[in-house]
Amino acid sequence: MDRLTWKILNNGGGAMKGRKLYTVLTIGLAIFLIVGLAGFSEAKKAKTVIRLASPFKIGHILCDASEKFKEVVEKESKGNIEVQVQPASGSEEEINEWCSKAKVEMQATGGRPLEVSAPQYFFFNAPYVMKDFDHFMRVWEGPLGKKAKELVKKNGNMKYLGIVYRGLRQTTSNKPIYTPEDVLKLKLRLPTVKTWIAVWKEMGADPVPIPLPDLYNSLKEGRAEASEGDLPQIASFKLNEVQTHLTITNHLVQTGGILINKAFFNGLSKKDQSLILKAAKKATDWANNKIKEGETNIIVDLQKKGMQVVIPDAESFRKKGKPAVEELFKTEWPVTTWKEVLAQ
């Protein structure tokens, strides 16, 4: 083999080796990029988004509790779980259905889940049944509450994460109310809850069922003359602008619930489930303490804004509504009796 032929063959072999090395490097880089991008994509997909809807406006204790829940979850998960709080995003009826059907993952609401999914236990959210919040929690954490929560899981596809104390429900009006005689024929705005309507009818009022989002306008436009609600609701809806009197009737121990869609919760990792349960407890404990310490401050603030506070004969209202409550335990809540509940 002459020298020229040898050089040509040798150089060609080097070129072939170079091409092979280039090809290997190119394939390696492509694999690295594909794997790296896939990992980046997986990291993005790993972030969990929770939509937490509420029928209440910013400033209501259930919205405050939702914000606290968001704060704790996002901090403890190091941003891997994002909570989107959606205040005043629909009526109680709409939001409960959305949560049940996983159109939102969570809700912070009133008694609608019980009313729909465990109606025989709706006495937890009825006038004059509970004595105070401590009494409510004793019953809620006992056998009756356990059965109620099981039914909400089964029939509503939702799990209770915690209870928020919203304070005692009071009455607003444009005249002083001292006895049941003062509510005779009074057009009282009520939520669309038949058991509440039954008790107030027994006391002589003329209930006007109006969804919560229309509360303010119904009073402003005269469709209703009065309303009843917990103090955070009265304050956050600025009812002092459309009502002159606040009557301390204390007729209902008002609570709300923070609930999560059952299927969504079950689909989370055990670690995330534990995180959410702990965050809900922190948020509800914080909110409950805030209301316990702040109810008087809300009343004082409403007075400063012009509302006149009336202390009525509260026992006369309880006595007047008693027949309706006893009848409801027979017809709507036959799983227990009023006497049994009061004994706990």
C-alpha cells in the first residue's frame, strides 16, 4: 500500500470516528433534553390547585378562615399546593352542589351540606336547639354528629374538615323588637330553609325566603322589612346601611363548615391528606377564637355605625317557637329528640 492510499484511508477512518462521536454526543444531548424537559413538565404537573368557594363576602369569618387555611397549606406544602379562595362566588345552594360534583374542590359554607345530604340531622343548624357553641361541639363530636358526617360523605360526596363558630344569630329591623308580638306579620328575610321558616312562622313572622346574595338588596328595596343572621354576616353585608336596629335574640348557635370533595381528598397522597387536615384544624381553631373574642366588638362597631341595639325578652321568643321545634323533631329529625340533645 503506497503512502497516499494509507493517508486517505487513515483520515477517512478518523472522520468516521469523529462522525460517530458527534452522533453519540448529539443523541446523548437529545436524551438529556427530553428527560430534563419531561422532569420539568412533571414538576409543573405535581402542583395541586384547590378552589375553595364560599357564598360569603370578604370580611366574613368563613372567608377569614379560608384565607388562614390557604396561608397554612401553601406554607407547609412549600408551594406545592395552591389554594384559590373564591368569596361570594355563588349562593349556598350553588356552591354546595359544585363541591359535591367536584366543580370546586372545597367550600366554606353554612348548613346547606347537612340540609341536603343529612336532613334528619339538620337540627344542628336550627333555631333554639343548641344552648351555646360548646354544647354544639359536644353533640357534633358525639354519636349524632358522627352519623351526620357519615351521611354527608355518603350522600354528598364531601368530607367535613372542621367547624367554624359564626356567633349567635341576631335580628335586624327598622323598628325595635322586644317580644314575639313585635314580629307579627313582619316580612322577615330568611334563607330558603323550610325548618327555619316553620319556627319563625310559629313566632308570628311572615318569612320571605331570599338567597344570601340578595340579602342586602332585598332589605334596601323593601322586599323584606327585617332579617336575621350571625354578627359576621350582618357586619360583612353592611346591613347597618339598610337597617336601623339590631335585636339580640340569640336564637341560633350559628356555625359553618369547611368541607372538601371526598373523591378529590381520597386521590391525594397520605402526606397531603394529613397536611390538609392539620391546616383545617389550625384555621378553624384560629377562627373560633377570633369570633369568641370579637362578638362584642362587632356589636360595638355596628353601634358606632348607627345601629340601635335592643335587648329583648329572649325567653318569650323561645317559648313561642317551642311547639314548632318539638314538631320538627317528630317530622323532620326523628333520629333523636330535643330532650336528648339538650341533655348532652
